[in-house]
Amino acid sequence: MAKNPIKKPSAVKPAKPHPDIWLHPSGRWCKKHAGKAYYFGKADDDPIRVAERYLAARDDWAAGRTHRPTGDGLTLQELCNR
């Protein structure tokens, strides 16, 4: 039996928004810090925003702070504390 000569087209990887982050198999930009994976957006997100999110997290890590993603609403912990 002959092999099928038709190959599936491989997915084209998007360009890296920053050299330190990599594309996780789940399709999100990722960086590991202190043994924990941090995600900065999906592969089809704006590369400039992904890089900005990463640089904000990197600055927090360099200052010794735990990076917290910014959001408009309350976290569950803040809600319970109130």
C-alpha cells in the first residue's frame, strides 16, 4: 500500500512579539518565571499589546513584586474581603 503523497499544510507560526516569550501549544504567548507559567495573550492578539503585558510583568518580577494582571473588576478575594 502506497503512502498518501498529499500533505496537510502546516500552521504558520506568528512572529514573536518579544524574544523572551514563546508560543505555548495552547496557542497563547507564555513565559515561565520561578517555575510558574504566565500567559500574555493569544497568538492572534496584537503583538504590541502582548509585548506590553510581558514587559509590565517583567518589571514587577525585577522589583520583587508578584505580577497581577490588571482588570476592571474585583477579584474574588477582594470581593470576599469586603
